[in-house]
Amino acid sequence: MESKDLKFEEVNEGFDIKEAIDEAKRCLNCKNPLCVQGCPIEHDIPGWIHQLSMGNMGGAMSIINEKSNLPAVCGRVCPHEKQCEGHCILNKKGKGVRVGKLERFIADFDSEMNLIREKLAPKTRGKVAIIGSGPAGLTVAGDLARDGFNVVIYESEPELGGVLMYGIPEYRLPKEVVRREIRKIEGLGVTNITNTIVGQNITVDEMFSQQNFDAIFIGSGTAKPKTLTLPGSTLRGVIQSSYFLRMVSLYNNNSVGRNEVPMRAGDVVGVIGCGNVAMDSARTAIRMGAKEVYIIYYKTIEYMTALQTEYNEAVEEGVSFLWETDTKEFIGERGKLKAIKAMTPEGEKVIPMNRILLAIGSQPANRIVSTTLGIGVDEKGYVITKERPYGMTTRKGVFAGGDVVHTPQTVVIAMREAKLVAAGIAQFVDAKKLLEE
């Protein structure tokens, strides 16, 4: 397989205004809309599509804003085929309404035309800190700012966005789109402090005692990738896919040079894992000039966790798949990876490759928990939270949500949880203020 000359420009194109309105007119405005049932955040999909069908972009955007702070992101990276679009009644004829592309169109139109922003509530209800600015942190920040809270985001990276900025490749989610969504959230009156590691530069206890926060939300995600403890796993050339994706993102951003990206043109690359991160890593490796790219998975295709569309696009771009291939050893020469030894349906094989990307999931880092008294975690390190007030940890006033509470999920599932936690934080702070009075 020869590498194709693929670029990092966005792969899937959006609608123009006529295409969007024509597509919106196809919506049947069902009495019991299945698309809403399929949406984790229960968007009023027929409502905003109807506004769009009449050319009322501002009205459509207002309805979207009631449920989502990141529509331009969700319109691009949500698993629509499993959610809203997959549930659409017109799917029975194979002609489901393209909800994702319509959401993306409205969000992009809103940004490009700089439509009039909503009136903001005065920031008098309380002061809340958000740790981490991925989908969960941004959702809580946006919801609370709209509801009259003074919100401050703490982010360890130089830019906000978390996995949206450093984990999802440019060709799926252009970074300018993420920045645009973040600017809208900042426009709600949210402030941010970047390059600040909570647990190192400042602790949760100091946030309460020195900064007078009423509540703190931990949305720091799963910063620690899982690893394979196989013979040879410390060889040069065996790396984490999350590190690879982050360095490519920084390279595309002109923040680091090409030599900082841990892959050379002409490499033969194996990606271990078969979720969406594995697909992202494989397709990114091709774009960075890999000669051959293999996804190595110990099960059959039926057990693949990646979306079918992601798989189809990977195949189209030249990624090969080694099914029922269980890696047993990394083989090196002078400290550098040369091949893998694996069990395959034909027996044990040695397969030459000089770069392995591990995409087998991640787990929460414990830096915040270990520097804060009273935050309970389960045996896997995930933060334990309560139902009332929703999302509060075992430490009063400290809440958590997103991937730090559950095993890593999609952007929209992190958002769904975050919306519930934002409501829990509002309840808690209101009650606290009442008692203080």
C-alpha cells in the first residue's frame, strides 16, 4: 500500500444555504420525534429544523443554544448514525434527515454572520471554578454563565478545548471551529486561566480559601493513557496514540517543528485498538507520510467500537486491517522497534513495522484527587459522584463530570452529563447562599 497524498483540510463538506433549507424542508415534524429520543441531550431537533426551513437562522440558533454550547463541534463529530439520524423515521427508506450537517450549517452561519448575541444575566448568583476545558468543562461553563454565575476556567494547556483541540484531528474538526465556539462561550462572560495545572500550580483547597469559589467542577478528562505491558513495550517506536495526535495537532498549529512529531515519512505503522481514536491515529499517520498503516485488533470486525463511517473512510484512505491479531511481543534491534510478534488465525507471525501507536483507552490522572482532601474514587480511579445534588463528589462543593467520572465517552455524552451537573451546581450554590443569609 502506497500512502496517498492526503491533507489535513476538513474531509466532509458542509451545506450551502439552499442545500440546508431544502434538506430542512424534508423534516416531517413528527408528533413523537424519534430523533429527539436518539439525541443524548434531547435537542428540540424538529423545532430548530422548522425555523431553518423558513430561513429563520436566529430562531434556529436560539433553540439550539437552549441545549448545546458546542453545536459546530457536535454537528461535525457526533455519532449521528447511532443517534438523531439513526432514529429518524425517514431512515426506513434510507433517506434520514441529515441532522448533523444542518446543525453544523446553522452554527457556522451564526459565527460567520456574527448574529446578535443573547442578553446576558448579571453575574450575581455565585462564583464557580471549572477545571479542564474539554466538552464537559465548556458545557458547564456556558450553562452556568447563562444562568448568572461568575465562571472561571482553569486549563493546563496554552489553549482551551481539551480533547477537541488536542485529540480530534484537524480533518475531522478544524481547530478554528473549536476556537470559534470557545469565543462564543467567553462572550457569555466566562474568563479563563491557561497554562495552570490544578494540583501543581494551585490546589482545590486554595481555590476555596484564597479565590472564594462557591463550587468547583472537575472536568479534567482521562489524561492517562492505558498501556500494554508486553515484552519490548519500552522500545523506541512504541508510543501512545494520544501523544501522537497531540503532537500532530501542535505541528499543524505551528507550535512545534516536524521533528517533534513521533513519526517519520516512510514509517510502517501499526495501530493497536479499534475505536474512533484508533481510526483517527491511522488516518493521521497516513497524512503524515506513513508508507503503510495497519490497524491491529484481537477480535473480528463485528466487535469494532469505531463508527462504520470512520471505518469506511479509513479503508478508502488506504488503512489496512489485521483482524483477530493479538500482539504478544514487540521485537527490537538496538533499542528500536523492528516488528511485532502476534497470534493470528494462521498461527504465530512476525510482522515487520517500526512504529506502534497504542489506542487501547485511557484512565483518569489522579493529580487533583491526590492533592485534595475528601474526594473519593472507585477502584479504577474514577471520581465517585452523587445523584443529589447531581454530580457532587464526596467533598462538599466539589463536583465532577465527563470522562473523569465515567469511562471515556463521546463528546455529546460528556455534554449530557455536564448539563445535569451544571444544574446540580446551581442548586447547591443557591442553597448555600440562602443558608448564609
